[in-house]
Amino acid sequence: MKATVLLVTILALTPATVLAQEKKQPTYDFTLTTEQKLYSEKLLRIRLNQQIQKINTVVKQALRETQEVKQFSTPYLVEFQRRNEDIQRRRDFIRPGGI
């Protein structure tokens, strides 16, 4: 009986804020220092520069391949145009007289 009275007295006198604090989730400090911000910005710049270098490499390779194809195909294009012009001249020559 004495133990019950003592327990009830302790619970009655204990402020509600103390009981509520036990149930609270722990809080974390997510603020960054200036040094941490500068470091993360530096890492971000490094990653961006690496990505830009990769893209530039791909673009340079594609440009090189395009120039090689153009260089290879130029004689064929010139010959195709020459033959096409010959065909057009023949048609112009044949039309007035025969057809």
C-alpha cells in the first residue's frame, strides 16, 4: 500500500514535459559548416568537369568519324552527281526529237 501511494505521488508530481521527453524522437543537426559546403561544391565541380570531358570526348570522336565518312564518300557523291547530270542531259536530248 505504501508503495502504491509513493508511486502515485511520484507520477502526480512529475511534470508532463519530463514524461513527454522520453517519447520524443532524437533530433539531428543537419546544418553544414562553410567548410563542408565548400568541399561539397568542389566535389560537385569535379564531377561536372569529368562529365563534360566525357561528353567532349564522345563529340570529338563522332566529329572525327563524320569527317572520315565525308572524306570517303566525296568521290562517290561527285560520281553520282556527274551520272545524274548525264542522265538529265540525255533525257533533254531524247525528249524533243523522239518522245
